[in-house]
Amino acid sequence: MAAQTEESDCAREQTKAEQDVDQVRQRAGRDQQRLDSGAVTSPKDLENLQREISSLAKRQGDLEDVVLEVMERRESAQERVAELTERVGAVQGKIDDATARRDAAVEELDGEVASVTKERAVVAGAVPDDLLKLYDKLREQQGGVGAAKLYQRSCQGCRQELAITELNEIRSAAPDTVVRCENCRRILVRTADSGL
């Protein structure tokens, strides 16, 4: 935007400088016509007219130099605008690509969520209501994880090793008894790797 503004400013400046050159050129042309027509007869007026034409020629040269300088700046600004426009296009292409990949990933995740939600509904149907309520309550309290695996005498929810007395109580509990970690209060899932 800054480069476009600079280019636009240069364009206005160039137009103004070209108008100034045209005005000086027209005035010099009128003065030259007066001189050539012979309408001015006084030597003093002729001398003043020639001096003014000479002065206007110098002024026109100076203004044309300004026009050239402004044209060079404008050309540089136009090149900068073109370069930045190309870079913006490349970045926008990357953004579009990343957005498409993100949208595809979200769609895939939404599909997985739907699939897992169906699986959970099937499994939840086989779990007693009071246990499911406890699990949902713990899951909400514990940041989404209401049950953790007991692996080699450690709770995988809080990563704490259980005390020997806790392990003895769990070891002696019936297989269908709900056991919980004393540290994080999550439901402990016993497996062959529990270390009991």
C-alpha cells in the first residue's frame, strides 16, 4: 500500500510538472510569435522580449529535468509495486494452500469425531449408568481424561507411582470393583501390565 501510494504521488507530481512545462512552452511560443510578427518595434521591448524568451527556455529546461527525475522515481516505484504485488500473490498462494490443508484436516478430524462418538455411544451403552456418570464427572474435572491405565504400578493419568498399601488394596479388590487413584482420583483401568 505504501509503494502504491508512493507511485500514485509520483504520478500526480509528474502530471503537475508536465503541466508546468506546457505552460512555459506555450508562453515562450506566444512570445516568439510576437517577436517574429514584428508587432514589437521598440528596441527596449524587443530586448526584454528576447530576454524573457531566453529565461523561459532556461525555465523549460529546468522543468523538463524535474519531469525526468519524477519519471525515474515513478518508474522505480512502479517496479517496487510490481515486485511487492508478486510477493503478495506468492504469500496469498501459500495462505490459500495452508487454508485448504487446514480445512481438509478439520474435515478429517470431524469425521474421526463422528466415528469415535458413535463408538463411544456403543461402549457407553454397555457401562452401568452410575459408573458412566462418575467417569463423565471425572473427565470434566480432569481436563478430558476420567480414567487412566495402571501401568507398572503407576497411574498414567498423573504419572505417580502408587504406594504399596494402595497396590495391595487394588490387588485384593474384585475384578469388577471400580478402583481410583489416590493422587488424581481418576478411575484406574487394570491390565496385565499393571504390575499387581
